[in-house]
Amino acid sequence: EAGVAQSPRYKIIEKRQSVAFWCNPISGHATLYWYQQILGQGPKLLIQFQNNGVVDDSQLPKDRFSAERLKGVDSTLKIQPAKLEDSAVYLCASSLESTGNTIYFGEGSWLTVV
Amino acid sequence: LAKTTQPISMDSYEGQEVNITCSHNNIATNDYITWYQQFPSQGPRFIIQGYKTKVTNEVASLFIPADRKSSTLSLPRVSLSDTAVYYCLVVSGATNKLIFGTGTLLAVQP
């Protein structure tokens, strides 16, 4: 079974530029998550989707971050404009449903803002 | 969600059994406990989850006492490749949301 796919794997941008990350969850998984992991810390949930609807985006810095999952499958996370403190790994994860199911993570997209 | 507390780091030697204990005093009735493993440059990987008593799979065992205020992840006969960060999480049965702490860095030496 294919896992959670993410791209790009690595990205370096200058501050104030924009960047987008793409995620393809495991086939059939209704719930999709984006996490941000800063070096040395545990992942922090940014946003959770159930199909194409947002379940929780309370930790998403909405002035610069946006995410969508228009058709309930793939998702895109965008940062515009980027700040130095956005340097982190952006992890996408998915689960079959929103309750009681194992959550599977992708390899992550590494962002460095210079 | 219940906050978890676990040791920041642990050391072990190859072939030993490692037990990592996590406390979660405020766990709610519908919450369950799950453990993830993370290697450098990779996303977290699910190890095991449970609600109470003991759960065992091909990788690890999870012991949860009756009061569910703590849990212990047991890794039998660790090898160098088990060096990783291990996260203990309490997951809400209602939202399936994972809230990560800082985890335990397990260093396995030869």
C-alpha cells in the first residue's frame, strides 16, 4: 500500500517569498492533517481536514498560511510571505476516518527560509 | 487533551529490553494512548496503541495500568537501529487529534 506522498522534499526560499507544499494521502483516507515540526521539537498540528472540510485550524497562522483540500483527496499548504521562523519540516498525515484510526505520516517537506 | 510527561532521553545497549514510561494524569474516559517513533529526516511512524491493560505487536508491548494515568512502552532486545525519538500521545477518541510533546530520545549503543 502506498504511503502518504509529499513534495517537494526540500525547499530553500528567501524571506517574504512564497512556497507551496503538496500532499497526496493514502487512498481512501478521509482525514488529512498538516503538522509543522521545528528542529528539536515535536510536530505541531496546523490544520485537520475531514474530506474537503476543515475540522480544526486553530493553530494555523492565517495571516500567512493557507491550506486547501478542494476535492477531498490531495491537499496544498501555502506560506506567503515566508518568515525566517517558518523554517521547519512540514508533515502531512492521513487517517481512514477522524476518530479511532491510526494516523500515517509522510516523509515531510523541509523548508529553509533565508 | 491530556498532557503527557516522558523522559527527555534514555540510553541503552544492544540486546537489552527498554522500557519508556509516560505519565498522563488527566486522561479522559474516551482517550486512548498511542506511541510513535521518529528517525531523523523522517516522519513519525506508528508503533502501538491501547486503551487499557496490555497490548503487544511484532514491534513492542504497551502496558497500561488500571487507572490509565501512565503507560509503559517496552521494546524487547533493542538494536542500534532503534535509536530514535519516541513520542507518547494521548489521543481524543472524539477528534483523533495527535498532540505531540518533545518525546524521548533513545540512544542505543553497541
